[in-house]
Amino acid sequence: MVTQIVRTNGLIDIETTASVALMNNYLLHWARNPDPGSWFDWMTFWRHWVSDQTLLHWLFRLRYGCQLLLEDENVVSHIFHQRHGDELHLFSIFTIEPRQNEGIAKRMLREWLVTAWNTPGINKVRISAGNDEAVAHMYESVLSGAYHLPFEVTRGNGPGWVNLIR
Ligand SMILES: CC(C)(COP(=O)(O)OP(=O)(O)OC[C@H]1O[C@@H](n2cnc3c(N)ncnc32)[C@H](O)[C@@H]1OP(=O)(O)O)[C@@H](O)C(=O)NCCC(=O)NCCS
């Protein structure tokens, strides 16, 4: 089985091996099918009137991006984020149901944090808004040192916020 983590937009590490078409299609599918009534749903209502190409263009301009865990080109886990200046906001983390509770989201989050730290100009991240039990647990674990990050982090101001210390 070929396993790889690929990323697009807003993070420095766009791997040349990545299947760009696969990532773009995944991003588009998710953008066209957001949780009804979610912030993203409201903020991108214009998506109904634009082509896939235009939607993708604007998602990138608005600095939306994702990190995917692929196994044989199948998406097993995703993180979606948006960059705002020196901040990177994780607003969706997901592992397919048959593979949950194997530590996959934890691995994804660790990779995402390391990549954020390695991306010039990103000083703070927000690990969701703190209203999901699993994500809140992961957030506290990050701050407690359980993710064994190769750099220091401190608790930021407000739920989900983490300062990356260089
Ligand atoms: C939440 C989700 C991403 C976790 O993915 P996963 O790959 O099963 O997670 P992991 O196995 O890596 O577990 C990560 C940690 O969270 C904990 N955890 C997992 N589900 C949990 C839950 N429902 N409540 C509290 N903690 C939970 C695990 O015990 C683990 O903690 P540990 O590191 O102390 O052992 C997955 O259940 C999912 O996709 N759910 C649907 C989408 C969703 O609700 N996303 C969150 C909101 S954006």
C-alpha cells in the first residue's frame, strides 16, 4: 500500500508527488457540500453560481487549503484550514469511520502543526473552535506535550489557539 500525506495551499510543503487533481477534486467536493448552516456554508453562498474552476480559484485566493492522508490514492483522513495573515485555522478534521481510533487524526494533527511551524510567517494556529469533544481533547494534548513536537508551543488567547514558539 502506498501511504502519503499531501497538502495544498497556505503551507510550504506542496509535495511534487501529490496528486494535484485528486486534492483539487476533494477540496471542490467538500466546498460544494458543506455542513448546512455552517460558517463556510454562509460565507461561500456565491459558490452556487460559479464553475468548479472559478470556485477553486477563489478558495485558493481566500487561502483555504487541506492536508490529506492518502492510502493508494484513497482519502483516509483530512484537515481543512484557512490562513489569515500569520494565523492558520484548522476548521475540519476527519478520519473515515472504519479507520477511526487508530491514532490517524493525531498523526495528521502533528504533521499539520510541524508543517505550520516550518512555514514562514505562521505564528499562531487555531485547532478548531473548541466545541468538539475529540478536538478539544487533542488541543489539550498538544499543549500538554503529548504530541512530542520538536518545538515549543504555548496556550493562545481563546479556545483552540496555540502560539508557535521559534
Ligand atoms: C474526531 C475524529 C477526527 C478523530 O479521528 P481518529 O483518527 O479516530 O482520532 P485518533 O484515533 O487519532 O484519536 C485522537 C485522540 O482523540 C481522542 N478521541 C477520539 N474520539 C474522541 C471523542 N469522541 N471524545 C473524546 N476524545 C476522543 C482519542 O482517544 C485520542 O486521544 P489520545 O491521543 O489521548 O489517545 C473522527 O472521530 C472523525 O472524523 N469524526 C467525524 C468528524 C468530526 O466530528 N470531526 C471533529 C470536528 S471538525
